[in-house]
Amino acid sequence: MTGDRIAAPGTAEQVWTPWLTAQDWPAWVPDPSWTRVAVCAAHPDDEVLGAGGVLALLAGAGVPVHLVAATDGEGSHPGSVALPAAELAAARVAETVAALAELGVPARVTRLRLPDSGLAGCEGELTERLAAAVAGCDAVLAPWTGDAHPDHEAVGRAAVAAGAAAGVPVWQYPVWAWHWATPEDPRVPWHTAHRVDLPPAVRAAKRAAVARFVTQVQPLGPAPADRAVLPAGVLAHFDRDLEVLFR
């Protein structure tokens, strides 16, 4: 089961660091001819965790960004009574606004408000709505289709389909793969990987942006159901001087 990979103990960042440093992947840089890029996310924070540096680089290059958020993230803490789902969703939306500001990204945002943890069940609708959102874009960013979170994978598949229909290239960003995968893991398409080098200022901006997702990086309350979704060991994967995109 994909969820089992996320729930299981993960790969420490200390294991990734030397391996990533040794990889001679082609570099990804924004194309100066781009006039608009769509970034698709299953939940608030996915786009910042997986591609926050990319978004900052796009903004720095003057490329407008259109964020298409499939859900408002109301399902991140099932069983919690500390924060009702509607209030959690509102908090996560506000956190996204604050995070994008930290990155210097004045993004246009479209919120589809589809059900958190239920995107695979409405993938047809999701694909149609992403197709409308990516029309006229020069490139699309989306979660990797093999990330092991069903919502991430559904958005990835829908974005790939929408991009193919529109003739727009889709760059996929991993999120949970850094937790469950290992260097040279055959389940990961390393042969398509591109590295995105993050200057110190961009890395610092991403760190500040990630910290804005308080509902995810800190417990909502004392109960087990209120625990942080992104503990320190997971957050370490997103405090690097590089990001990775699959093409």
C-alpha cells in the first residue's frame, strides 16, 4: 500500500546528501521565453515543499505563476478535535498565502476545493479542471505520479494528461519520495531527473516559507491525532540547496 510507505520509518537526510551531491543531472533553469507557468498541488504546502525554490526562481525571472490547488487540505489531521475541518482548511489556505509571500511569488491562485484524501475518486473532474487551468501556459509543475500519496499521484496523473492534451511540458516534483525512497531506488525515475540549484537567498526564503505551514510542522494539540504531519526528519529533506524535477 502506498500509505504504508509514508507511515513507515524513512530515509534520513544524511543518507541523501552525499548521493545527491554526486549526481551529474542536467540543470533546470527557467526558460526566458516563458510567459506563464502553472503549478498544481494536491494540498496546501505541496508546491512549496517540492518546488518552492523553483517558484522563487520563476518569480525572480519575471515569469507569472498560476497555482492550482486541488484541495484546501482539510483532511490532514483525521480524528483530531483540536481544529474542525473547515477551520483547518481556512488556516492552511492562509498559510499558503504567507508562504508564497516569503518566496516573493505573486501567484494567481485557483482553488478547486475537491475532497482532501479523495482525489483519486474524482480524477476525471480533476483532469478537466486542470486542463482548463493549464491552457495557455508554457510549462506545468505537478506532484510526481509515483509519490506514494494517492492525492499527489492523482494530481500528477491529471496534470500529465492535461499537459499532453495541451502540448505543454509537465515537470514533476517529488515530496514524500524523499521519505520512503533510497538512493538508486529503482522505483524512482532518476534517469529523467533535473537538478534545480538554489542560491542561498532562495534557500533561506524556502525555509521561511515552509515554516509558515504551522498546522503541518507543529502539533495541533496534545492528542496523537494532533501530531505534526511534517516532523523534523521529514522537513530536513526540504532544506537543501537543490530541488529535483522529473521530466
